[in-house]
Amino acid sequence: MKHVWILNHYALEPGGAGGTRHFSLAKHLPAHGWKATILAASTEHGTGRQRLADGEAKKIERIGEVSFLWLRTGGYSGNGADRIRNMLDYTRAVLARENLAGLAPPDAIIGSSVHPLAAWAGRKLARRYGVPFIFEVRDLWPQTLIDMGRISSTHPAAFALRWLERSLYRSAKRIIVLLPKAGDYIEPLGIPSERIVWIPNGVDLDQFPSPVPPTASQSFTLMYLGAHGGANGLDNLLAAMRIVQADPRGRNVALRLIGHGPLKPSLMAMAKDLALGNVIFEDPVAKSEIPARAAQADAFVICVRDLPLLYRFGVSMNKIFDYMAAGRPTIISIDAANNPIAEAGAGFTVPPENPEALAAAILEMASLAPERRAEMGQRARDHLEANYDMSLLAKRLASALDECGRAA
């Protein structure tokens, strides 16, 4: 059986509170002739949990068919100097020969651009071992930073990242993209379209059994599961819930916000200032607990900032697919090149950063007959099973890896 190393600085094991994309893909790869080892940082992104004991520089952990190599990195909070040091810690650790001595040699290496240094390290290792390098593009660096207004297109960092990005594209045997329209950005850089493979996020249906019908109730539970960060537009959701609370039709509507992130304290303060009695903040849950928690919802909600340039290449949010797997309708506030909720006929779409439109959609969803919402939820589940089941996506990944071997 062939062996692929996957470099993902922020990879999570199944018990973590966040996406487990690479574990889920790796779990299904053996059925297609590949096994995987995931090389990740010991410090858990978002929570700061340290996986290694004092004095440990690394640890190999096997979970089912998937191996993790946890590499010692320092802790950090926020996006300042400590986080940059954490990135450098990971890069140095993953390139250290003594840290890799216990692993079976690779037949291919995937470098995932949760940040560019991880992908760069993946290319260096691929050259060291004489195997194909596959570049997985999670975010379009530096374009994402430019579109979000964090740096200008003429900033020195933008020039450096652009140079690194093009170098990685040109040296990769295959480029895995999560966004369906990412090719519109990559191909004009001189990259042949046949080297680009779309493998979005998805759901491991082994973990999401058939949806449980919602319990009959006079109340209506709207749920958000995910990060509480600047890109998530949750301030607009709270503004919408104020409108819902003031409307007689919204007296039985409640919003549950489950997750963590840098803006959670300010969002809780905003809810208090607005005297929102219809909003509940809850702690994040492990990925394995999401199906049970999601079954408590009548509908889900997703908000983003109004950044059409950022979303012109599409979206592939984990939460979208978790919601669809749960068999519930979703209200999504977005302007993007793709929209799985609309494609499935599984909910309502409203413009971003428009609390009035969002509130109207929430009130309309709450007023629908349960049977109507169940129909939307079933369409969501059917669309997910046909397009975003991790076993199908793993087969696509294995095919890309096989093609790299033939082209080498």
C-alpha cells in the first residue's frame, strides 16, 4: 500500500472541536490503495491545548487506519508575534530529520496551505524524498488577505507571498482546491487546468446517521455551530435577532450560538447591551458531538461579511456540510460564486450584512409548517450524500495521487 504524508499545521484528531478534513479523507484512503500520516502541530489551534508531555518533542499516535505525528510547537493567542513563532516552530520541526525518523517513507507529500510555510515545507520534503508534491490550497494567499483588507496589493508581504504562491503552483504535480472556482484565479498564473483538482470539504457519513426528525414543539430553535471571528458576521445575526425579538411572530424563536473565537466576548457584550433574551451562547463541541447537538435544531444559520471579492471563487465551509448532513434547512447570508444550500433547495439565501433581510428570513422559516422544513432538510441530506460524502472525496484524492505517480 502506498503512503502519503499530509502536512497540515492545524490538523485535528476526531475528538477536537473543529474540522477534521484530513482525518476523514485519510480514513477512507486505504480502500483505494493509500495510507496516510498527518504531520501536525502539538498545540491545538483555537484552544491552545498541548498534546505533548513536558520534555516530548514529538509523538506518533495511531487512530484507526490513520497515523498522526504531533510535533512540538509553542503556544499562542491571537494573530500576533506568538502565532508567527508557532508557524516557524512547526516549519522547523517538520523539516527536522530526527522528527521524521519513525515514519515509513512517503510515496507522495501533500502540503496544505493553512499558511504558506506549511506548503513550502511540504515541497522541501517532497524534493528530499524524491516524490511528487501536491499543493492543497485552503486560502488563496495573499489574495484572501488583500480581499479582507488586511494588507494592500502593493504591500511588501503581498509581493513575497505572491512569489511564493506562484512558485508552489508551478512545482506541484497536482493542486487541490477547496473552492470550486479557484481555477479562475490559478489558471491565469500559467497553470494548466488539468493539474487542478477540486476536493471540497464534506462530511463523513459514518459519523452522521440518518437525520432524526425534530421534536414537535411550540418553540423554534435556530442554531449556529462554528467560529466566532471577524469573517463570520455574527454581529449582523445579533442585530437580526433584535428585530425578531421585537416582532410578535418571533416570541418563540431562540438562537443558540455554539463555538468559540476571538469575538465571542464582544458578541456576548453586544447581546447584553441589546437585551437579547432570545440568544444563548454555548461552549464549542467536539466534531464527534456535532450530530447529536445538530439534531436539536429546527434550522441553521450562516452569516459572512459582505466581501464579494473574497467569495468570488466560492465557499467550502465545514459548517455548511454539517448542517446539510443533519437534515435541517439553513438560512445563509452570503454573496458567493457557489451556494450549496441554494443548489440543494435546502433553505433561504439573503444578502450579507443585511439584518432586516436576515430577520425576515428567520421569521419566515419559523412560520413554515414542520413538514415544509422537513422537505428542505431532506433535500439538503440528499444533495450532501451525492456530492460531499467523504468516502467519495477520498476516492477523488486517491485518483489524484495515482495520477501524480504515473506522471512522475
